[in-house]
Amino acid sequence: MNRRNFMGALLALPVFLQAQSQGKKDRDENDSAARDHFFRAEDWTGFRLSILLRRETADKPCVLKEVASDAVLRSGDRIQLRIQPNAAGSLYVLAEDQDGNHRLLDTGSAGAFQAVMMPEIDWLRFDNEPGIDPVVVLFSRQPIAKLEALHKKDAVLSAREMHRLIAAQAADTQQRETEEAHNGSIPAIFSVAQFDNDTDLIMERIEFTHRPARKKG
């Protein structure tokens, strides 16, 4: 990603996020009901997330397509996240750097089952430094005060502060399901949880694999 949006290209996970990310992967096989839960908004709160890729090459000036979260991306690629919550609330997209700090890339709000594109204005662009680029998406029915303050100050949330935020507000019983592309469907991630109150949040963390652009010829 470009340095303005991403402060580092190599992955260095804080222990708490590493454990949570691994836990989600371990639960994927068992959480086949997350997609169904997404449409049961009275019991489960969360969002559907898909990724729009924009790639320009010498022989193809511009290619737009939906890709899976584990797709291999190249230097120069641009992406937008299409996020559709099943309840009205606030959305936040953050970039994680090599030290585990988080920079807020975009904030937004959406109604129930309203899809929004984030970042709304600037696509996220991958720079010439290959590696793993983590992106974090947070959703809550109410604005998250810590992130609203971060947005106003254009500041960075430290790894410790992120840890405290997740520990204080993350909902229990989170489930995650990936939907692969088949029969014309769009690859997507469903993340849902059972909220105890409107200040609970749900988090999805994606590790984008970023490789050099392919050489011409």
C-alpha cells in the first residue's frame, strides 16, 4: 500500500490479534451458519464484506473484479471494501503497521443492509514494498468514541490502545464464514456476533498478500 495509507508492508502481529485471527481461522469450518445468522438481524449483528480489485496493466488498461480475501495482490493494485452491515451503525477501516499500531483510513455509517464502499474516496493502493498488509474493519451500532476522537486528530491508535478497545467492547460468540465464488456468486466474508448492548463491536482482520508487479515480457 502507499505510505500515506500504510505505514509498513511487513507483518508483525500483537499477540492478542494474532490469537484472535488464528481462532477465527480455526472456527471457519464449524461456523457454516454465519451467513444464515447475518440475515437474522434480530439475534445476530455483523456485516458482509467483499473486496473490489482495480488492476491496470499494459495490455489491459483497467480491470475491475471482485476477489477473495486471500487473493494475491500486486504492486500498483487498488482495492475498495464493500461492507454491508445488517443493522444501522458505524463502520471503521484501519491499517495496521509493522509495530501493531493502527491508522484510521476511513469512517462511515450505514443503515440496515445498506452497502457502503470504503474508503469512499481514495482506493487503497499497494506500493512497491511487498509483504503482508493487514486491514481491520470494525462495526458497532453506536459510534466508537475512541475512533471518533482518532479521526478528528488524524492520530494513530497504538497496539496497547487497540488491545484495550477490543477487550472492552468486542462482542462474544463471534462467528465467521467465507463464501467462495461459485455459480456467479461473489466471494465474501460474513462476520456476526450476538451483541449484549449497542456499544459492542465486531472486528474483522484481513491480511492482504502483496507481491511485486509482474515484469513485462
